[in-house]
Amino acid sequence: MQIDLKNLTIEKAHASLKSGEFTVTQLVNSYLEVIKEKNEEINAYREIYNDVLEQAKIAEEMFKNGTDTLMTGIPMALKDNMLFEGHIASASSLILENYKATYDSGIVKQLKKQGAVFLGRTNMDEFAMGSSTETSAFGNTKNPLDITRVPGGSSGGSVAAVAMNGALVSLGSDTGGSIRQPASYCGLVGLKPTYGAVSRFGIISMGSSLDQVGPFGKTVRDAEILFNAINDYDEKDSTSIKKENRLESQPLKKKIGIPREFLSTEGTDPEIIKNFNESCKKLEEAGYEIVDVSLPLIKYSLAVYYIISPAEVSSNLARYDGIRYGLHEDGANLYDVYTKSRGKGFGKEVRRRILLGTYILSHGYYDAYYNTAIKVRDAIKDELTKIFLEVDAIVTPTSPMMPFKFGEKSKDPLSMYLADLFSVPANIAGIPAISIPSGKNSEGLPFGFHIMAPFLREDILFTIGKDFEKHI
């Protein structure tokens, strides 16, 4: 049976499954055929789960007994840092190559109840450290729109799985732009929710105060549906926000802010600025007022990120010692075991960030770097909070650069880090942000339009995003 996967959405799939036009098994098999045909070249998936068809049968039973939800039977992909009991989760690192999850992450548990079908785990930058999926220990993931270029990172496999029609939707994690930047590079919608809106329990940590799980989809509505499916309180996550502590939504002012000074940062592709200005005009056509706003501190977000993030990396990755779990190399003594196991298990970028973070946290530098970064982070949060009293949202391009070719940035880490320039402030402030496709350049490469909203106001992103889609 031929199913039009390219134009399929969650709601269309649900209606067809409900009416019996096709079954969950038929839908899943359609995606598995695409994966079989394309994955060898794209390398989006690290593994297809061996119980996919069993999951499909459970979903079919839910349709029969009337307990189905919008996510029931929806074939989706999981990033390789999300625990799914009985299945490998390696964070695309040699040190966890054969680690099998002993429990479900909070998001997997929620989606299982709703009958979603997990097709497999996707490739990523090792331990989510990278902006191109070139640091994976298991090979590069290619951009399905142009296989000579990167898909973005660190969630490159998750975005490529959807972009090549190898999954209807997928989940990624975003520490500094790792959902939104790849969404921009592959022409999809990518959402980073508010910090605490989605459970981080059972997600292999990179930067604990920055990491957030979010959806990839072809439309804003698909991203909204998947977000709603995982947006819940989890008592096993100490940073999870209880429903009663969430603010009631206020009506929109229909006013959007542009931080012009921030956009004039050296190194931003002129084509991207041109597309951004055209996108803002589209929002004006949709009835929004566009105003300039002053955010003098936001330019320090990237510097703050590359102090806080490596510090948290250094702390989080200390547990991978070659003793308790993961890769183990024999040595003459305990120190020898540590150095051999970690030296072989961790790639160059991971080692670079561990060393940088350890230095930042060392005696004599902790106050100078880490504590100062925390103070600046608080000041950036306050600055954004005040601006959101005047406007509904803040818009920028998603990335200052177009999808780049393999090897173009990997020898210059600082150049690679700049790919997250516009996406990092949302992680620093813990606010929600979304990237939406906003057209293509003369080479057919996609642009991304980036929208940030106040704390716990994902509804604003969805409203503006859907209005934007109608005019693009």
C-alpha cells in the first residue's frame, strides 16, 4: 500500500488510522521501507528497534478498544541519549556503545501510555557536543536536502530521520540550539520548550541546567501535538514544573520585538538577514506589529554558555570511569584504568569540553569564570523578562550561517560554536523557542526563522508559528 509520507501529518495519520484507511502496521512498514532505502547513505538511525511491529500491534489494540490518542500509532524516532528500557542508548559515544537502558525515561514512559511507536534511535554529536553531528563516534549524518552538507547538530539524526521521511516526527534534546539549528538546516520545525516543562529524567545529561527535550515536525501543529504529549510534571525530575505552578495564559498583544544590535553581529550571512527581514514583513501581513527592542546583554549569551556548559559537562561526565558501566580498559592500577577507558571512550570534542570545564571549576578560576557567568546569566534572564512585558515574542534568524559542508568548520571549534549564536539565549534564560522554515536560497538550502517567547508560553510560539506558516 502506498502512503503519501511526504505530506502526512499527525492529524492526517490519526484520521486515516481511525477510519481504517490503513493500519498502524502498514504505516510503520512504509517508514521502515524508506529507512531501508535511505539510511545507509544518510546515517540518520543508529539502530532500528527489534520490537517495532510489537509496538504497532499494541497501538492497533488501542484503536480497537477506544483508548487511542492523537499520538497512538504515530511512528517516531528517539535521539540516542534517551533511555528506552531494554534498548541501547549510547549518546553516540564509544564509552556507552553497548549500554542497555534498565528503565524508561520520563518522556518514553508518557509516550508509551499514548501508544506512540518508537522506530529506532538516531545518530547525534557525541554526548550532544557539537553543531553538525560530525563528532559522533559512529560516522556523520548527512543532510537529506544536500548530502554534501551537515544536517546540523547535535540532534542531526533525529532531524534527518524526519527530513528523509523515515519518521513522522522525532525527539531531540537542546542544550544551546541542538533542536532548532538542525531544524533550520533541514527545513523542519523544531521546538525547545521551557526548562522544566518536559521531563529530563532518563536523558543522558550534558549540561543539566540547560538541557531540554523537544520535538521535530514538518509543521508547527505536529510540533505542538508532540509537545503536548510530553508536557507534564514528573516527580522523578527535580526541575520539573508542577501544573499548579504554571501561569495562566494571557491574551496576545500582537507585538513582536527585533533586537537589531544583536543581528548586526559580524559573521552573519547577508542572505540570512535578507530572508529574516522578508519574514518579518510576512508577520506584519499576518497582523503583527514589529518593533525594535534593546537587549544589550544578550550578546554575552554565547560566552556565558561556553563557561556554564563545559563546567556542567565536566561534572556530568565524571561518572564514566570505566568501572561502573560502559567501556572498560584494563590497566596496571586504578588511575591507569581511568585514563585508558576515558581516553579510548571519549572523542576529541568531548575531551576538549571536559578539560575546559575542569579548568573553569578549578581552584582560583571558579569565581573568575563560573560565578561571573552565573551572574551574567541572571542579568540576561532579567533583561528578557522585562522586554516580554512590552512584546509577545522576540525574533531572530535561527543560525547566522547556512548549512555548511563536511569538514568546513570541524578544524575550527570557535567557528563551529558561532552556529548557536542566536539560539543560545533561550537556553541561558530557560525560555521556550521555535525554529520555523522561512524559504530557501538559490541553492535550495533552507532558512530558519527563530521565535522566543516568555517562560511557559509555548502557546505564543504555536500561535505566531501557525500564522507565519500561512503567509510563507
